[in-house]
Amino acid sequence: AYLGVNAFRLARRAANHVYFEPNLPLRYGRGSWVMLTGSTEGIGKGLADQFAEQGFNIFMVSNDKEGLVRVQE
């Protein structure tokens, strides 16, 4: 359980780093593509939301078809 909690905290910090990076659209250009796995819930969904807000196109990969439709909307 201890390792799982620390792994989750590390992943959350990594996601926050992308969230607070204001130069991504300038560096890669608005309309660039991002591929995210596990994008129907949790950190993957949070990243999908943030990239969408910054104007990126998103290629989402998941084994949950209903979840992909829900996140797409």
C-alpha cells in the first residue's frame, strides 16, 4: 500500500508539471497532437482536459469504449 500511495503521488506531480507548463502551445503549436493512454479517468482524464484547454488535438487510447465517448463529449 505504501508503494502504491507513493507511486500515485509521483504520477500526480508529473501530471501537475504538464498542467503548469504555460509554453506548451508556443513550443509545439496550437493544434498539435497528443496521444494519451488511460484517458477516461484519473490522471489521464485530467491531462486530456488540460491539453484540450490549451488547444491540442488529442488521440485517446483506452479499453473503456463508453468512457472514451463520455470524455470526448
